[in-house]
Amino acid sequence: MDNKLDNKITYINYCINAFADKYELSSKEAYSYLRRFKGLEFLDKCYEAEHLLSIRDAVKDLVTICKSNGGEIG
């Protein structure tokens, strides 16, 4: 695996766990929610810009994206 992909995977995992912590979910629940409401797709697509922000900002962005796709957390 190349270093850039490795960094992206690490970042996405970190965001999943930060989201889980913020909303008192298990990592599995957070992963399922973010997958269902396109948060993971957003992190993958927007990684180049998103990883430059704080994790707090990333979680806020995930809430916004998921809400726009039918999610209700946040």
C-alpha cells in the first residue's frame, strides 16, 4: 500500500472514531451510519481538503453531509 493511501485510511478511521466518541456510538455503529448517509464517501472524495482541518471541523462536516442525505444525528 502506498503512503498516501495509508494516510487516507488512517484519517478516515480517526474520523469514524471521533464521530463515535462525540455521539456516544460504538465504532461499528458510527461506521454504519456514516456509510449509510454518505459520510465515508465524502471523506474519501474530499480527503485532500478535509484532512487539513481539525477533527472537530471534520465531525461537523460529517454531520452536515449526513443530514443532507437523511441522517438525523447532530
